[in-house]
Amino acid sequence: MPYENLTRERLLSALRRLGALAQAEGLVLEVCLYGGAVFTLVYGSRETTRDVDALVRPAAEGRRLARVVAREQNLPEDWLSDQVSQFLAAREEKRKITEADFGPGLRVSAPTAAYLLALKLRAARPRLPGYAGDEADIEFLLRKIRPASIGAVEKIFARFFPDDELSERARQVIDRGLREVRS
């Protein structure tokens, strides 16, 4: 099934159904959203996202119930993907999402803005045909956090990825973003 761009309403519908299915089975799923879903649901800085990067616990039950939601709502079977796990830091900062009611079967969290910035800077993917890349998200987070300097951004990054260095590409995006924040 081809991927569709998921709006806030479509994401909420799928997540609420996931929560209802979990509740019906006497489960509470812990879902931590990452990437485009956070920018769409929490910040409203995007109209849509192409995928829902998330970690769900318990994982097996979450995957099983997500497949049910996929069939019911005509979504790709992997609409809720845990592939993001390979990019996460050992030390994470999360916060509960309170902007929407997901029902009693779901507890939803997301990375803090600082942690999300570090994740986006680590990837710093360029814009490609059909793919927006990470620049707009990084610039949005810089406007939200308003760091005083590139040194402040480096400290945020090092807090989560102490053994990594910012790429030259990430530094260029930060430089442009900080100039925009200051103007």
C-alpha cells in the first residue's frame, strides 16, 4: 500500500483507535513519538507527515494492535514504525503529550525540544525531490529553543550524543537558523 501524507486528524484517529484496542484488551500501551509525528501533532509546524516513528511498549502487543488499526483504517501495515530506535541516544528526555486525548489505553510521550533538536542535527538530511529533509525542522526547533550561540547548540547536542560531533552540514543549518532567530 502506498504511503499517504498523514494529517493531524488522521494521526489522532489512528492513535485513538490503537488506544481503544489496547483498552479493550486490558492493556496500556506506552508510545513515544518521534520525527514528523511530533512536528504534526505537538508543534503544528507541519500539516502532514509521511510516517509515524515511535517506540511502543509492550512492543509485541503494540505491533499486533497497530496492524489491526492499519487494516481498519486503510493504512500501510508499518504505519507505526520502530525503525527510529537505531538513531536514539542512550540518554533521552521525554515529556507527556497533553495536547490531545488518546484515551485510557494509550500513554503518549515525545522527545523534549532539545532532544528532538539533537536527533535532527545528528541526521541533518538534505532536501531531496519528494523529501523535505531536516532543515526546516531544525530551523523550527532553533526558533523554539532560541539558543544564544552555536556553542549553546553544541552543548545541547553533546548532552545526548557526547561521543559524536556535529557534521559540517549540521553546522551550516545551525548557522542559517541562528541568523534567522536573531533577525
